Amino acid sequence: MRILVADDEPEMTMVLEALLKREHYSVDVVYNGQDALDYGLAENYDCIVLDIMMPKLDGIQALQALRSKNISTPVLLLTAKSQVEDRVAGLDSGADDYLPKPFDNREFVARVRALTRRGGEYTPKVLSAGNVTLDCSTFELKCGSACVRLGNREFQMLELLMRQEGRLISTEQFMEHIWGYDSEAEINVVWAYISYLRRKLEAVGANVCIAARRGQGYLLEETT
């Protein structure tokens, strides 16, 4: 999952980025409201974390602009301002949650996690496809008694394929969702990780494979 963090305090963004990456999110960071708006309009995020007090545009202005463009991404507002009127203004502008500074790191992560489940949809911790399961807590790919632990990028790619089982996912979508907007990674990194995953699926005896559709992308499908 991809998170956009917008805060003009470099020390704060470093902490938030580290917390989120530890939870295996892909994170983009910007330092003013205008960039938050531009990134939010250009990219597909699972959650946006906005500080209210930022240059160029404040968090509420950026949020209002995003909502006016029908961007429905869940938004968590962060601010040192904790007055009731500020909370009301943020929520009335379209924020999904509000967290005043200073806050406990565990609460921040929990609120982001809750927002990425927006809409009350149940998000299982163990995904299944064919005869394999993927444990989202341990990154373990299992088939019967066979088990292999995936690396972070491998896990994110297979998770996306399993959640979208039977649907095509383009190379560009993998790049945007996993490596992020500003990644310097070359597009052939996707092909490399697809190869790694195919070998691991084969190693555990999976009856599903990652199939390629030339010029379209990849999908997970059962083998015959």
C-alpha cells in the first residue's frame, strides 16, 4: 500500500516515513501543501497524511482542493493545533480522521492502518489463491507443509496479485503502487521480481502461476 506524507518539518517526516516503512507501506514525502495536492491528484494512494500548517497551501486548502477533484483517498490530518474549531474545520473539509501533535507513534500507525481499511471492508490477514496462502503478518507463502518467507517487495507484489486475482496488473501499476512516484528504479525491476515470485510459487508446489499478457500486464491464475 502507498501512503503520501505531507509535513514541512523534516524531522517529523523522517519519523513518520520510518514508522510507515516498518509497517511495509511504500511512502512518498512532500514538504508543502501544493506538492501534496499535485501528488494527490497525480497518484493513486491508499492514504494521505496531511499536516495543517504548511507553506504554499495549508493542509485544509490542499484537502479541499483534492475533494473538489473527487479524490476520495482517506486523509489523516496532523497538527499542533488541537482546538475544537480546528478539528471541526478539518473534518468538514473532508478529512477522515484527525490527530493532534504530539501523538503516540503506535496510535499514528493504528489510525493509518484503520484508514486503509476505509469503508468497513474486511481485510483478511491471510490471503488464499488456489492451494496457496499468504500470511500478511509474517510474509509467509504456504502450500501444504511447504513454506517460504518473501522479501518486502516480493510480498507486496504477490499481495497485490492475490487481492486482484484474475485481473491484469500492468508493469506501470506495479511501479507506481510499490516503488512509488519518485522511485529511481528501472521498470525491468518488475520483471525481475516476477521471476523471483514464479520460482517461489513453483518451489512450494503452488497450483497457481503468474501469467503474462503481452503489452497488458500480469495476473494470477490457476494452472490446469
